Amino acid sequence: MKVFHCQNCQQTVFFENTNCTNCGHALAFLPDTLELATLDPQEGDHWVSMSPLSKHQHYRLCANYLQHQVCNWAVPADDHDTLCLSCRLTRVLPNLDIEGSLEAWRKLETAKRRLIYSLLDLRLSLRNRREDPQNGLAFDFLSDELASEGPVLTGHDNGVITINVAEADDLEREKRRLSLHEPYRTLLGHFRHEVGHYYWDELIRDSTRIDAFRELFGDERQDYAAALKQHYEKPSGSDWTQEFISHYASSHPWEDWAETWAHYLHMIDSLDTAAACGLRLKPKREDEPTLKPDHAPLPQRDFNQMIEDWLSLTYALNNLTRSLGQADSYPFVITPRVVEKLRFVHESLVAPVQETAEAPEGGGTAAEPVTEPAPPRGIAPGQVPSMQEPKLAPVAAAA
């Protein structure tokens, strides 16, 4: 995530802000430039962006910004749709007649916009259900109170991602995390995990990478329902810890991919934020982790360095949160096998760009040598600096 500033007074502003707290100017996010822009009001419902990066001069506020205050994105003035790019992806809203639903919807959309920001930044295909009724992406926010067939299950089905509205309740989500013995459970994590299933269909299913996927993650053609049933019935053990990022990832290759995908998004978004904030680690001892995040576009980054930076960053994060009396921010162990899987996700995203840019004259593709990443100084190989052993209880939800 970038660091944003009000273009009127240069005050630091944040991704979710709707007004500058210093000068009072209205703010809106412009998905066409990935900028939080300062706005000047014009006649009618038009606004002029003060951002020099704006691709359009005039914008309108998303209807959900104006009517419900659950959004802070803008729409180009010549776009006939009243909803922004992110809100168009929401197909079913929470029932606003139920107490607390408006706040739950606001939290869901806030998490979703962070996901959409990452997908736009990665330049991934982002078609909604109206543009592509068969394979477009859609989000349904459903509640148990209105479900006719039992509790709502968060999940993905052919581009439709369902999120149980109860997950937006911090207390309820924590109860579920504890009951399932999970080390981590967040709204953004749910979104990142479930969209991973969607992009498996987009990037892997019918691609030349399917054989490599099966060799690394396993054969996804095995019975999915039976695999999940077996996963929940078998007792938790430590047999998964060297091969998978979480216990749930061990249930089926699709879930292994989705968990790994979610962690990859955790990694790149956090590293980008650290870089934008100018965060550095310069320890007094040479054997302690160092950090100088890379600002280069993703296809130009060295994956081995990204892993080293991620381990260093989580080392610092976990130390800081423990100093505040909180649990580790990133309570996971990254083993060499998990690094291989994260590398596969990385290459699935950047390979098309690299192949276009690096293809030698006369056809063919220039191959990048694959090497094992060296561990950061002060961290043993295969260990995330979480300062704790991995939890061995079942992890049944998204990363």
C-alpha cells in the first residue's frame, strides 16, 4: 500500500479516509491511478481531482459513498455506472434491516477494497458478473439469520465468493478462531484466500503450469468433499508442518494453493507498505535481520530477496506486537517447501510479464535460474521469526 498525501495541504492521509483532517478537503480513491485524490466540488455531482496522476478530470463519488458511507472510491464522470469498480463486484448486500448490518457491510467493503487494490496493482483480470456472467468475479455477503439451508459457509464457487456477515463481528470471529484452534483469522485474510481459488481457475487450471502445480501441490482432481471430510475427522498432528503453511492447507491441493496465495498477498502488500513508509532495519549486530524493502515493480524483484525481507519484517512485527502485549502479528512458520510454493505463486503472476519482456529474438523464452533463498542473518533456515512453535491444532479457515 502506498503512502498518500492530501494534494491541497500535503497532510498524510490514509486509504480509508474520506476527508483530510487538516484542511477538510474531500478525498476519494481513484482506481484508474491507484491514488487517493483530493477533490474540489463542481456543479451538480461532479468533482475535480487535484492529483496530477488523474486520468480523468471530472469524477463522481460512488453511490455507496453518498448513500451509505461504506465506500470512499470515485467513478469517472463519463461512466454511466453509479457504483465504483469495487462496489460493482458486490452482488448481494447484508440485509440492512438487521441491527448492525450497516457496520458489518462497511467492514466487509473496507477489507474488500484492500483486496481489490492489490489485484489492480498486480494487473490481474478483474471482470465483474455483468461483464462476464459465466466467469466474472462476484461477492455475496450472506447472514445465517436469512439462510434457509443452514449456516452460511464462507467459500468460492465458480467466481462467486460468499462471506458470512458474522465474520465482520470481531467478537464472533474471535470465537470462531478459538473454537477452530486457528492462529490467525481476519476479514482481509478471508478475502485473499477465497479470491485465490478464483485465480487458480484463471491462471493455473487450463495453463501450461498445471503439471508443475500438481507436482508441487498435489493432484487437485482428487475428491474435494471427501478430502475435507477426512481432514476434519482426523486428529491434528505435526505431519503437515514441513510441507504446508497451515493445517488447513494440507486438506486438498486447492486449499494449499489458496492458503499459499493468501500468504503471498500478505507478504507483498506488507513489504510494499514497509517500503512506502521508508522502514529499514539496521541492527547493531551483523548476525541480526536487516531490511531494505525493494521499490521496484513486482516482475523486476528478486524472489529470494523478497523472502529474506519478509522474514526480517515479520521478525520485527512480532517483536513489536509482543512489546504491546499482543500475540504475534504473523504466527506462521515458513519452511523451504512453503518457500517453493510461494515461489510458484510469484512466478504464476510475473512469468507472463517476464516472458513478454525477455523473449529472445526469434522466439523462445529466457529462463531465470532458480536458486534456494538464503535465510536472513540471525534466523535459522526454514523458520519464520515468530518466536514460537507452530500450532498443531486444525486450522479450518482462510489465511
